[in-house]
Amino acid sequence: MKKTQTESRKKEHVDFVLEKGAQYVKTAGFERVEFLHNALPELSLDSVDLSVKFLGTTLRWPIVICAATGGYGPAEKINRDLASAAHRHGLAFGLGSQRAMLENPALAKTYKIRDVAPDVPLLANIGAYQLKKYSFKKIESIVNAVDADALAIHLNPLQEALQPEGDKDFSGVLYAIAKTCDQLSVPVIVKETGAGMSQDVAVRLKEAGVKYLDVAGAGGTSWSKVEYLRSKGVPGFEEWGIPTAESIIQCRGILPLIASGGIRSGIDGAKAIVLGADLWGAAYPFIVAQNEGKLDAKIEKYKKQMRIAAYLSGSRTIEDLKRAKLVFR
């Protein structure tokens, strides 16, 4: 069967990220905050337990392996490796956009991971624009096909605006999100794709019925940079976006938050929790580690960093960590 445009683009995206990096120059902002060191933590390092409830499941760690890929041949192994690691370590897992399997049902197998991750909170994924294009029955089908626990609807107006083949009419998207929230049998998460989320957007999404937000701020992979590398389109937007730390602060307290975008250590993940997130996630470091055969080592490093950061702030549990003190530069 001839490859669809979406299928080809998915492969290009992963190839560009792995080969070129395509990361923001500006940071996610976590270097601007430091933990206030607690010289008397009064607890054992081994007693630190950062488990958290998410979508009805207790995760051993407040970490999401975020949406990375799907919809082309090699993506099947990538998704299964990542999901299997999430299962081993007690993390959550998000699929890449399932638009490709709507266009070509034969690609559904690149997203199916339940047999290797039976107990992992699994996030299905579709672009906000596709909510306008496809019937609710079609949207519901991608959730059911992978046995997902929630649907992540991604907002990517920046990326779409720079893609030669991009969808450039985001009018009516909020109504489509509200309609999906009202009808879907699983919770809806709305996530940005690396340009961050502001307070006013978070409020509007809460009013629409969204249950979780993933701020996905600037500081990690720059999808505008990826699109420029792909097509040499309009330059100047490679650094556009709200840094992740700022986006967390803007959106905290409105809905439960996942923080992602440029989080490259368990220490920064712990800072994200203190700033107001409930979980933190990443895609780029995990997909690079999977490609290099070092996925478990990467996750273990992040877990150890989180545990020690919590210990040195006097935090035994995730709720303690949320109350830890930070020093702002």
C-alpha cells in the first residue's frame, strides 16, 4: 500500500529529532529555581516514596513517557519498547498522534502496546484539528482500538502554521474539544506540543470539560525548528513559546497538571512538581535512549535523581514534595 503523507511525515519527524536534535536554544527555565537544601531531612533516603495516583492507577513514579511517535513501520518497535519500559518502572505512557491510523487502518498495529504494558495508564492521542475533521465515532474508535485510559488532544498551531501541508484553521477547535469531553467515555487531557500553555487557555479548557493539562512548554524539542529543517519554510519561530517553568506557574491550580518540555533530569522533574505539576514527562530523552539501547539506564537515573532531590528537601511523599521550598533566582 502506498504511504500516506502523514505516514511519511511521521518518519521524517523522528529522523530529524534523532539526527539533528532540533532542540530549543532557550531553556525550559528550571535553572532559575533551586531547591532550598534541608540539612536535617529527618528521614531515610530509602523511605522516600513518590508514588502517585493517575487515571485510577497508582504509578510508582510521577513520570509520563510522553507522546513520541506512531503511524509508520519502525514506530511499532519504538512504542512497544517505551511502553514496556513504562510497565517495568511504574510510569505512564502516551502514544503519538493516531491520525495516521485513521487515514490508514493498517497502521493501527504501530500503536498497540497493551500486551507489553497491561497495567500502564495509556494515553491515546489525536490533534485538535482532527476533532473537526472526523466524526466522534472515528475519534472514539482510536481510543477503543488501543484500550486507552484517556485521550490526549494535542494543540500544535505553531507547528501546523509552519508545515507546508499544515492545517491552518483552528477556529472552532475549543467547541470540538468541549463536544468530545461531553461524549467520550474516558477523560480528556489537552496538551501543547512544545510551545507552552498560558493561564487563559488553561481556564478555557477547564470550562470546556478537560480533566488534565500537559503544558508541554518551550525548552525541549522545537517542532518549529523541525518543520524548518524539513521544508525550509518561514524562519524566525524556532524559539517561539512559553518556557515550561513559566507555563507551570501560569496554569497551576486550574486543573491537574503534567509538566513536559525540556525536562532533562529527575531534579528538574522534581522542581516541576514543586512549581505546581502533579506529574512530569518527556519524550526526546526516552526516544534517544531507546535508539541507543539505554532506556532502562536513563529511567533509573531519573528515578534516583528524583529520590535524592526529595530526600534533600525533607520530602518523603509526593505531597511533601509539593510543599518543598524553592529559591528563585
